[in-house]
Amino acid sequence: TPANPEAFKVAHDRALATIMNEANITAPRKGPLSVYGTNVLMNIDNGIGALPTRNSQLAAFGEHAELISGEYVVEHILVNDPTCHACPVACKKEVEVKDGPFQVHMESVEYESAWAFGAHCDNSDICAVAYLINLCNDFGMDTIEMGNCLATYMEVCQRGWNGTESLAWGDTQKMVEMVRMTARREGVGNVLAEGVARIAAYYGHPEVGMHVRGQSIPAYDPRGLKGMGLGYATSNRGACHLRGYSPASELGLIGLKTDPLAWKGKGELLKLLQDLHAFSDSLDLCKFSAFAEGAEEYLMQYAAMVGVDGLTADDVLLIGERIYNLERYYNQLAGEQPGSDTLPTRFLEEPSTVPGSEGHVCELPQMLEEYYGVRGWENGVVPQAKLQALGIL
């Protein structure tokens, strides 16, 4: 029960109004997130050269991206628009494949999952994508990580580094088999079950493991979305798009718009988003609320729920900053060393060859210098003075 029910009703109504505003991508039955689900991003990221493909050897899937996109799902295999309890957006896209080898009825083909088993593995069969996602759901396996594991092993096979069972790009039947083998740790699945970092190291080529801190990259290529590269590198839990979702700004999905190919200013942007998301995540809110709501809306809900007065939007960001610094400090105590904020060398040294981001690499060193400056960190380490200023020590 909210400490202040009347104030919470006001806060709820304001939040709902922003989410349902036709100007936002969350607008029910009108906004692209509602109409096509999260997979609306497939064609968008592909079009700007920011869709990791073939284990990030490329930054776009070309014309094949359309075949695994949200638009394609809605046109060909959609059967229902379910929703989380009382949510007006209804971004889930329930699908059914009735014919062929990949018959399945499952809740939703989300963007990250469709990318992981699609473009990243050079697979444009949406039926196979849906089947693989559902298979992982049944096994309780993370789809982003599993798709990355397959893509890593596919590149290992492509380059002739494996001496065992081969896996070709886009071989959907073999992909299904490999997922089952991984879940049961059978054969080469015992290697794949260790995750991307260990797969790449096992075959003697850690450079083909697309991960940060052992966690696989999601569906955004840092050569086409520079801020996301900084976000991957500085996320306290490893490569993560949700800790500081810069594509909201770089793709123009929110009022604060930035150039996806510019690195300047991304340090300040990521700090702002990371702090804001640290606060909203603590409220257990859907991340998609951030496409419509901001610090003011979050503050109104929090203050009414717990019964506090006098807080401002700046306090929201300060609370988020304390959370983010505390996480980083925990990592330091656990043994993380300076220099851990990094990316796979592919993004730093191999320029994109696709339209939209052609010729670009991710200028991580420059962005890190800017980021550490606004964070008050020293080479990724939170100094004692910063911890004391935030009241952590």
C-alpha cells in the first residue's frame, strides 16, 4: 500500500499519460514498440550499420534483416498481442509456426533473441529463430548468451580452428542440435556451455569472443552506436545494453537526441543514463518506461510510495549515482583491476565495412577519458574521496 495513496494515484496517472502519448514509441497500438514489439529495432539497427552480424565480423545483415524483423513477424507468424499485467503497451508478439521442421507456439520473438539466433549466426529463417528461442526458454538458458556461443563457435569453425564437430553459418538444424548438446553438456556442447569467453580461449583465439567481463554483447554494434560501446565497457556486470541504454538517445527514441557516430559527449550521456536507470531499476519498473518517463515521473512514484517529501529530480540522479558507484566499488573489492573497462579488439581496430557506419571503429579510449572525468573515477577505479563524497564510506 502506498504511504500516500492520493499522491500515488496522481503519479500513476501522469506516468500512464506519458506512456500513452502518441508522440512516444510506447503509444498503445500506434507507437512502433506497441505495434511491432522490441524487434522493431532489427531493421533500424541494420539500416545504420549497427547490427552485429556473423559474430560481429560485419555490422549489418543486409536485405536478410527484414526476414527476421518485427515487421516480418507481424505479417507472417503473429497470432496474438499479449501484455504484462495491466500494461497498455502490449509489446509482446505471440507467434505460431504451423508447418515445416520448426513448428512452435511461443510467447514472443524479442529483438535481442531474434538477433542472437538470426543475424549473429547468419540465419534469416524466422521460423528457426522462434524455435531456438523457445528451446532455450524450455531449457532455462539465456538466448543472448546461447546465440553468442553458437556464433563464436561458428567463427572458430569458419577459420578452421576446431578439430571436432563443425557448425556452418546459418545451419539451422545443426544449431538446434548444438543448443540441446549445450544444455546437456554432450560432446562439443560441453565447451559451449562454458560461455563465449571460455569458448574462444579454449580454441586459442580469445579475440573472437565478443564479450566484456565474461558477458556476451547484445544486439548493437559499437562501430555504429558509439555510446553503446562505452555502455558495454563500463557496465558493472559486463556487456549490457540495459544499464545505460544509449540507443534511446542515439536512435532518436527520446527527446535527448545524439549522433550515433559521434563519440564526443557520450561520456556525459552514459553517466546520466546509467544513474537514471540505476534508480528506475531499483523501483522494479519495466525498462521501456524510460522511452516515455523521466526523473520527474520516477520521483513522483517513489515519493508517494515510500512517503518522502522534498526530493528533486537531481536527487533521483544522485541516488542512482550512489548505486552505480557502490556496484563499481564492490567489483574493486572483489578484485577487479584498473583497465577492465574495455571492448573486443574487433570493435576498436576493424572498421565497419557496411553502409551507415562504413569506415568507423569505436573510439573507446577517448570516450573513457571523458567518462572518467564526469564520473570522478581514476582509470575505472572509484577513489576514496568519491566514495566519501557520496556517503558510501
